[in-house]
Amino acid sequence: MNVHDYLEAHKDAILRDVIEFASIPSISTDPQYQGEVARAARWVAQQLTAAGPLEVDIIETGGHPIVFAEWLGAPGKPTVLVYGHYDVQPPDPLEKWQTPPFSPTLRGDRLYARGVSDDKAPLLTTIKVAQAYFASEGRLPLNVKFLFEGEEEVGSPSLEGFIKEQAERLRADFVISADGAMWRADVPSLNVSTRGLAALEFSVFGPGKDLHSGRHGGGVANPLHAAARLIASLHDENGRVTVAGFYDDVEGLSLSERQAVTELPFDEAAYLAEVGSPTPYGEAGYTTLERQWHRPTLEVNGLWGGYQGEGSKTVIPSEAHAKITCRLVPRQDPKDIVQKLTRHLEAHQPEGVRLVVRVPEHSASAYRLPLEHPGLRAAQEVLRDLYGKEPLLVGVGGTVPVCETFQRHLKMDTVFFAFGVGDEDIHAPNEFFRVPRLHEGLGAWARLWERLGQDV
Amino acid sequence: MNVHDYLEAHKDAILRDVIEFASIPSISTDPQYQGEVARAARWVAQQLTAAGPLEVDIIETGGHPIVFAEWLGAPGKPTVLVYGHYDVQPPDPLEKWQTPPFSPTLRGDRLYARGVSDDKAPLLTTIKVAQAYFASEGRLPLNVKFLFEGEEEVGSPSLEGFIKEQAERLRADFVISADGAMWRADVPSLNVSTRGLAALEFSVFGPGKDLHSGRHGGGVANPLHAAARLIASLHDENGRVTVAGFYDDVEGLSLSERQAVTELPFDEAAYLAEVGSPTPYGEAGYTTLERQWHRPTLEVNGLWGGYQGEGSKTVIPSEAHAKITCRLVPRQDPKDIVQKLTRHLEAHQPEGVRLVVRVPEHSASAYRLPLEHPGLRAAQEVLRDLYGKEPLLVGVGGTVPVCETFQRHLKMDTVFFAFGVGDEDIHAPNEFFRVPRLHEGLGAWARLWERLGQDV
């Protein structure tokens, strides 16, 4: 039985393991779920141990543990570092889920669960391919290190320190990321850039307590008005960010880059239908794909204050709060952007309220993979063989902070080899993963390792 | 034993009844508490029945019941209609209460409970004065009708219909309101104007579901940005409402009116210390008291959307929501203001989102009591005697919708005779009532009725 026969024979068992993995609520942002995140780490370690003669280690950090494993039994062959994450986003708003987020449910060929696409099925795929190689051939076609973290959804605060400390242990020719997703379900694609992230939260404080809006209305400033004014000040009427210096380090797109994006098969009407927005919107002068992949953005992720219940409550609330994240492009420094944003908020602070800015430890620079990278070329070949057409090279609007961290500290590039699809409602209710993609991904990872092992 | 001796002898028992009354969570805005509101109505009716030979009636409405009672045994004497409300505001935010809102707690000379100042202690005062008269003299010094509603905190939606239908039953020389409050604790005052109310809620809908702000950021409009922009558009930088026509029907203050307000003993620094705001703020060109009493305002009472939990969640939320109320001055029509506000929001609707406006049934016109009203003159005399100084005539920033309703349908003016104080955190956490004011109020109501009974 070769590796592919093994994978085919075990596909139902593998799906059952994906379901078991996705039923663990490993929500890294919420301290209440710390025990569940730890449980997920142990589950991943057990899977690695069961896969074959891997050295497996659960490494405690200041936050959630890192699971590391390696097999270096192919001297003279390349070494790859496989990256993934076992933590997930919070499932809110819970009431919008058709089935509970941590009760994975098959409907048609889709498996619904929080984290199943981002990143549990893709992560487990890589372990199962190792298991298949060990079971069928007794070895892997190249040297493999696995690095699975539990803090990706909170900006990987522990990972950078770990990478710096354990540089030798992590050394490889390059990274293959099981995180990320294909652009669309109908065309194979490979991600060659990700945007960075800068985060900031602010609160506006007015009166010391909620006040009766009749008795006091007209007397003192309303923190909700102030917060709205601050947020409205962050963009101009053309959707451009107005924070001074925000675009200073942004390299404009070259004509050929714009041409390449323009030539991609992108159906804007279909995109709008998919996300449910009435029209596209964003920075004037750029196409939707350019704005999502190659232009920085500033989004308010949460805004709240005052009465949200049934009926009315006539208050001037004492507080208002906002959570903001920016997506960055290469050369923008997250710390610099946060400073500029802080200065903007301070300069625009409305009268009669007190502004407090907090900067979460949650930032990352953008990343671009060189188009001539041998790992990318190998991945292109595998996808071309599997799908019978040339994979598109696309950008990613989201952030995979470790790419830039691997590059900075270990001079290692990252090849994305992902079989989730960008429409799978990651970070939203009813996240799902296409079950056929699980099988395609298993076969493709097996071929990619084989191909990379032959390269030498 | 005369009426005053009776009240003195029973003051502890009366306080115990206030505590029992304030322990009923009669939150009219929240459908979950419908049974508790009904229980409060029955409690009030039992108090009236126990007070003496009153005809007591609990009248069902489309909403919460009205409690009505009357004693018309003084032919030739004036008839007054005593108004109050037994419903209360919601207690949120619960975590800010030092003791539970519906476990009335004495600390020093203050009784803390939701609704104790607005309006349970003042309402019960009037029943206890009737009881004292019946017990000590077998009769009241004038004819009295009691009208207690359970929907004041939701804009009295049933009351107007009731007043129209039962006009003859409610007919009196004028209304005395046990709702309202004195301006300050250290100076007696009488309210001679209240502001009206217009309410509007809106929602902004963007994508059909929460989207990943990395993947989609830059592609579609963010409803939180749109809501913030709409709210920011409602005031100019001088705190003036920018809704077209908002001030059209507002009568400017005359020089003598401004002079009268200016001469009131108002310590702005002390006011700011009380409410905890860093500076006063509001429409430029007016003093704080002018803005609170005699100028219309627009306040956002609630604003929310996206992620509000611990940590971060990088979404473009699908929805944002806001609740708005305006306080109006005489001649402004709430329906007209809501229309103008709706037109403003529609005209300013940002690109890429869908705006939905809802108009709650919650509105009222402003009201002014003629300064020569005989009921006002009697109240002035009683307070002058009780406190040894001339009561101030003040405005009220808040809304007592029934004043204008009584005026419109029954041509009856409303005299406010209130012993709560404006600093008692009504509509906020830790609402309280000053216990000595309970005793002062009992004595004063007894004197006022006596004085009005002698007028003929």
C-alpha cells in the first residue's frame, strides 16, 4: 500500500479525527477557555506521537503552549518547517450559528464548526500525511519539523520569543504554512503575500456615571458622540484613511502589478452576493482586489456604549469603547502606525471627554514571498498536476504574522499550501470546511513532500 | 391627633412601605418584567384601598395598567388630580450598583433602590397623606383623584387614549404631579417647565454576516464606520444640532428669561464635580442651565456593533445600531422632529450600507406652567412656610409627557410638587431618595391640600 492508497483507505477515520479536533473550543482570546486550549495542544501532540517516530514536545510559553515535533531521518534531503495553529476565533454571535460551533456538523459536503477551516483541518492534514508515509514507507521523503501554535488568533505573542530562543532547533530550508486558504473554490491558487496588522483600542469617558439624558442633556458631553466623531475622523469621504502619515511607507502598485491583479478572474457581483453587501466600498482609485490585497486598511471591529437592550433608556452614558485594527502592506511598521493613530485620536479628542488609548500586544508586519522561490515552484507544479490548470498567484488580505517573523529571525521564507477556501466564513458564524478539500489536501501534501525530496 | 401628628407617628411604618414598594422590579420597558409591573399596580391599589374610603380601580390598557382612585366628598371645594407613576427604569449596568437595585438599602439618611426617587417614594407620599387625613379627620380637605400609571418610563403610550376616553372621570381643576424633583437639595424649588421628547432608532446593515477584516477589509463598507459617520453628522463642532429645521419652531429666550436663569444660584464647578464630567459642553452661545432647560438637545443613548468581548476579534460586523432621543422645547412637534431627523439620516446615508430607521412610540411635547397659576401660588406659599425661603422657579430638562397631554385634552395645568432632588441618580446606578425629604414631603402635601381647600 503506497502513501496515497493509505490516505484513501483511511479517509473516513481522518474525517472523524478532524471532527474530534474541531469539537475542542480552543478559543485563545478568552481566558475562560485556557484549559480547552491546553487540551487542544495535548490532542495535537497525541496525534503527532501516533503518527510515527517523531520527537514530540509540548512547550509552555507565557501564553498558550507550542507543540513541536521533528523527524530528521533523511540526511541530504531538504528540511521543511510545517506551520499551523490549533487555536480558534471566538464563535460570537452564537445565535447566528445554525448548529453549535463546537459540535461539528456535516451538511452536504461541508463540515461546519468554529476553526475547522482556520486552521484545524489543514493542520491535521499535515500530521496525517506524515502518518501515511510512516505507515506505508516507514519514513518521510524529506526532513520535517512541525511547529503548531495556540496563539495565532491573538497575534502570536509568544511565538517570536520562542523562534529567537530556539533558532537552531527551528532551522529549515523554508516554511510551509498549513494556515491560509485558497482564494476561490473553483480555481487553484497560491498565496504570495499577506497583510500585516496593527491594533488599538480606545475608550472615551464623560460623566462619572450614566446620566439622565433629559435632566442633563445639554450640560455635558456625550461619550458616544465623541467616539462617533473620532471614528468618523479616521476616513475621508473617499474611503481613504486620514491618519497623518498612514500611507507614508506604502509602495504604490506598479503598472504591471496592477495589470496582474486586473487579469485575475474576479466577478465583483458574485463577490458581493457572497458577502451580502449592497455595493463594493473602499479607498477611491483602487479596485476591490487591490484594496483587499495591496492597500492598507483601518477597520473598527467593535464599538459600543450606552443602552443596548429592549425599549429605550434615556441616558447619557459615562463611557464609550472602540476596537480598531489596521491591515498593513510591506514596509509599514505596526508600531509606527499605532503611534500615528494614537496621535490622530489625541489631536481629534472632542471637548468635554477624556480619551484613553490602549495598544494590545497584537501586531505583525506584512510579508511577500519571492516569486522565484523553489518551494513556490514545487507547490505550483503539484497544484497544476492535481487540478489540471495553472494555479493563480494571489494576495491575502489577512495576516499570518509568523511569515514575517520567520523571515526576520530565521531568514526563512514561507510557502502557503492551503486547502481551505476564502469563502469558508472563518472568523464568522457557520465556519465550514469542504470535505473533498480534505482529501485533495492530503494527496497534495504527500506529493509536495515527495517532489521536494526529489529536488536534491 | 391631627394629620401632622398622625404622619409623625407613622413615619417608620411609611418608610417600611416605601421599601416594600421599591423592592418590586416594575421595569416597564422590559417585557420580561410585565408580571412585576402588574404586581406593583396591585400593590398601589391595595395601599389606596387601605388609605380610606376611596373608590379604587385597576384599569387594564394595551400595556401596563393604570391605577385610579377618587374621593369626591367635599362638594364646593376644588378637585385636584394627583399624578404619579409606579414603573421604573431598567437598572443596567447592574455591576455598578453598590447594593442590588431591588433590595432597598439605607445608608446614612439615603434609601438606595431603582425607582425610589423616580417615582415610588413621591407617589406613595400622596397616598399616605390621604390615609393620614382619613384617619385623623375622617375626610380630605378637598376632592382628590389619583391617577398612577405604569408606563411613564416608556413614554406613556396608553395614557393619552385613557385620558381622551375618560375625560369626564378625570376632570379636575388642575393636576398636581408627584413626579419630578427639586432642582437642588439645599434650595426649595418648583418646576414650571419640562422638555418634550422625540425618539428614533436606526440600524446600519452592511455585509450579510460578520466578515474577516483581513480578508475582506477594503472590499466592502463597515457598518460601524457608517453609523459613526451618521452620528457625527448630527452635531456641528459647536455642539449645535445640524438636522435641517431642528430649531425652526424654537422660540429664542427673551432677555428677561435669560436674566432670570442667570440670577439663579448655579455653581458650575460643583455641578461638574457632581456628575463627574471634565468640562461643561453643549450648544455654543448658551449657559449650561439654558441648554438643559430651554434649548432642545439630541443625545445618542446607545450605540453598538461588532465585538465587545475580551481580547480582539478582527471582524467587519454585519450590523450597527443606535438609539437616539431628542429633548424638545415648547412649540417643537415630536413627530415633525422625528421626520426631520429621519430625512437627515437618509440624506447622509453612507455608501455601501443599508439604513433602517425605526420610530418607537415614545414622544411628548414640552410644557410650561403659567406663572400666575393659583396651584403654583399655593405651592410657593407652602414651601416658603416649610423652608423659610422663597422657592426658586426652575425648568426641568427631562420630560413629563402627561403635562402636555393633560393640557391638550383636558385643558388642565400641572403643578409639580416634588420632594425628590435632581441629584438622586434617577435612570442611573445607585438611585436614592433622601429619607428626611419623605417626611418633609408628607407634611408639605398635607399643607398644600389644606391650603387649596381653604381657597374657596
